[in-house]
Amino acid sequence: MGAKSYHVSACSDDLIRTLYFTEMVQSAPPPAVETRKPSKVEGLKERSNFLREPVATELLQDTNHFSEDAVQILKFHGSYQQDNRDNRAKGQEKDYQMMLRTRNPGGFVPPELYLTLDKLADEYGNHTIRATTRQGFQLHGILKKNLKPSIAAIVQSMGSTLGACGDVNRNVMAPPAPFKNRRDYQYAWEYAENIAQLLTPQTGAYYEIWLDGEKAISAEENPEVVAARQKNGTGTIVHDNPEPIYGTHYMPRKFKVSVTVPGDNSIDLYSQDLTLVVITNKKGELKGFNVFAGGGLGRTHNKEETFARTADPIGYVQKEDVYDLVKAIVATQRDYGDRTDRRHARLKYLIHDWGVDKFRTKVEEYFGKPVEPFKKLIKFRYHDFLGWHEQGDGKLFLGVSIDNGRVKDEGDFKLKTALREIVEKYNLPIHLTPHQNALLCNIAPEHKEEIEAILNRNGVVTDLEKIDSLERFSMACPALPTCGLAVTESERAIPSFLQRIRALLDKVGLPNEHFVTRMTGCPNGCARPYMAELGFVGSAPLSYQVWLGGCPNQTRLAQPYTEKMHVDDLETFLEPIFVLFKKSRKKKESFGDFCARVGFDAIRSFSENYQPGVEAGNG
């Protein structure tokens, strides 16, 4: 394909490149049609009439479950069909139930929505609410017959489940801390919300099915976002289609976006398909965004073509062009992502196969001009925002630790009761964190003691000194009994794992040590174990693959150290590694940094020659 020659006196290189890209996009042929057979899900999406069928028909049928075809489309509406394996004996029918996931950009949960979720959990669910690692909530145990009233109640309470699952943009993440005196944080929340609006499926199916066609009263969409969704000229829009950005087939797989500020990696930015980092000038005014793309953690055991990958820096975009660039990246993945092999369908594989330069060039074609060079950033740090903090407007927020995100009442521990009482009494919004915790926001200083008293009365610890640091920096996915992909335990196993690890650290003389520990019941990586300093990934019943070498701020990928460790071997497996860590670490070196520095060969060599009782605890 040839491009015109431009003769512009005193013309900058950027202008010449811009003119070139504009001409190239206008004359470029459409992407080549994939000759391989598309996956089954692509056909289901095409026949769904934009996410209506067969969900709408099967919802009216007097059955206790949806068909496999309907289940795939149901995901776009925010629900997974599950089987509670604890309640099913061999040979019996599956114990069908639904998991429902909310979409909360930046983790924002208004008080009326939280109280509705609390009520639904008791009326229709399993009496618990679960905070996710993407800053949303999940309800478990909902029967098919109760799905419609549940979704309707959520939407009528300023919530949504649309796009919380499925082959679309998932919940847009942002730092949860409600700092009212930090303009950069305010920009991050604003653009997280706007991008969530921009990439929300436009089909009317959601409201037709769950609210009988009545769109609930909600905040007006940002006019800039509405205009950006329809803007075309560079190939990002699918014309004459109810889904102008996604088209009939939506995305090849899920697409994850986050927005953050320099220095704050509470969102695990390197694990996202697309991350924007707010860039301001010296006056604190928004100038634009640094752009990362190509992160993703899902993989499959024994399938080397699947792997975890960290995002790459792509460039910088002015604030005026940010929606156009987001659309350009989405369109590149939409049109060139693999639709034949769903294991190879994420953006990370497209960038891996193409390389960053080719990917950037293709994005620039859709963008219509060059992407500017990446701006220098300060070092990222991980923040969990637990405990009491000033908001910057005279009010306070309190970060409450939630073990593995499970809000429940159990024995003397009544977190669910406490949160309901606090939200109800003080009308407080909640910000969910990417670490499955909750921030109670907009607290008047005079209510601090009362709120602490409510929590303490219900057995909820607010003193950070009383929370074990291993627990504080750990995460686990739900896994068994409800997740159909789980091969072993995770949420129910990690408390005992952490207790055993703490006892082992005490034994070898590292009583105050802590590190980022994460566990999943399968290799899909929902709790992001591949970014942890110590990651356990379910590989078989009662067995885990072990990953080592991530870092405390989650900016480096861990590596697989062993393919299978049985739960009974935890102490004998970890003891020599901890002893070597104690003997050979540098001053203030973290466990993950140590493992990455010394390398697995050195760790294996030491472990093979290690004699229990000779070296442990002698220093």
C-alpha cells in the first residue's frame, strides 16, 4: 500500500507521521478474514441477538438450570452457573446455583446498593457477600428462579451486573482510597468511571430481560463519553450495529482495564490488558496518561503456549485523545485477537506474538496518529489502605480487613452484621479494594469511636497490630465447592497454610517476617498468584504448583519453582528455602526479591543438601 507524499514547509516529524497515519488508515483494507474455524462461543455470540438468546427463553422455563449455550451468554449479564460440589453425592444431579457479580468502577459501592446486596445474600443467597479482586461484589448460592429479582433489585439500587463477566471489558479498577485533596486520585476515579461507560455493552438485552425493558434511573452518561463512543474515521467503530465498539461478536475474550496514579500499584497494574496512569503538571492539572498494555495471568497447566505475562509500556496520550486511544487498543484486539482458540485469545498473546512495536503501529492506525513517548514514572508501591486515614476534607475513612473477601457471620465473628449496622446507621459508601478489603468512607470524626465499638462488639479487629501480616498480604480465590474450574481448595485452605507458614517462620528464627502470599484452586489465576512472592496454584487434589520470586509491589512476575507440592509436604518443602533466606538475604531484602536474586538453582541446591534440625533456628 502506498502513502501520499506530503510537502509541508517547516512541518514537524510528528505532523508528517500524523498525516501519514491518517492517509494509511483511510485507505487501509479491512483485517484479513481468519481462515481457521471460529470457536463455538463465537457462534453463540453471533446467534444470541446481541446477548438475548437463549437466556431470555430459558429464564421463563420451569427448570433449575440453564443450558450450556445459555450459560455462555449469561456471563455477559454478570452471572455464572455453578455446582455446589459439597452438596452433591456421586451419581446425583448437580446442585445448580448461580453466582452473581456486580460491576463497580473503582470499587465504589453506594450505601443503598450495599444494603440491597446484604439483604439479597440472606433472602436468595448463601448468607455471605464476597469482595472480588476486581473491586466488585459476588453473591453465591442464588437459584435460577431468584436470579431475575436479584438483578432487578441491584439495578434499582444504583448497581449493575452488566459486563461483570463475559467477552467484554470487565470492571474498571482504580485506587480505592477516597483522598479528596489529591487531584490525581480524583482524575483516576473520573476516568475509570468514564471508560467503564465508554465500554459498556449497548445492547438493550440487559434491561429487557431483567427489568422488563425499564431502564432504571441512573446517573446521566458523560456527554464526552457518548460522543467518543460514536466517533469514527479510523476504523474503531462498527457501523450500523447496536454495539458500535464491540460489534456482533464482542471481544475474543475478557478485557481488563485499570486507571491509577504514579506510585500507586494497589491495582496490580502489570496484570491488566490496559492500564492508564494519570500524568499531571506541576499545578496538579491533568495532562494525559501513560499507557500499559498486554498483561494477563490466566494459563493452563501443561500447556506451554499459555502463560502469565506482565504489561508493556506502550506510550503516552494527551487527555483530549484518551478515549480515542482506548478505542484503538480495543479495536486492535477486537479485530486481530484469536477467535479460534480461546486459550490464545487474550490481548497478551497478540502482543507477545506481534511484539510491542508492531502492536503499537497497528494501534496508531486505528488511533489516526502516532502515540507519544512514555513519560518517566516514580517507583510503584503497593498500598492496602487498612486502618484509619484522613480523607483530606475533614472526614475519615477506615480500611477493614476481610479475610479472602468473605463478608460473613460465623461464631463470635460477625462482620456482615457489623457492616450492615454501620452502613445503615451512618449512610456510608464503601470502596472495595483490589485486595478484597473494604474502605468505609466519609466518616465524621465524631463517629469514629462509635464505629470502632460496633466492629469490636462483633469481633472485627480494627487494630492493625493484631492482624497477622501474613494474613494481611494474602489473597485466595473461592475455588471449591462452587467454582467449576477448581481442582483443589483455596479460600478454605489458605488460613491453615498461613498458620503453618507462620509457625515455620518462628521455628527458623524469622518471627516477624511477612510477604505477599496468594493461592488459587486452578491455574486461571483469579487471585493473581503469579505476581506474588509466594504463590500456590492448584494442580491436583490436595496439591499445588509453587511460584516464587514476585515482589512486594507486584511489578515483577513470579516463576514456577515446582510443579506439584502436596499439602502434607508444606513444612519440609518451605523450611530449607526460609533457612537459606535467613542466612543469605541482604539487609531489608524481601523474600520475593531474595528468590529472584539468588535464583532457583541455588535454592534447589541448598534444599537438596539441607539437614533439618542442623541449620534451622541456629542463628
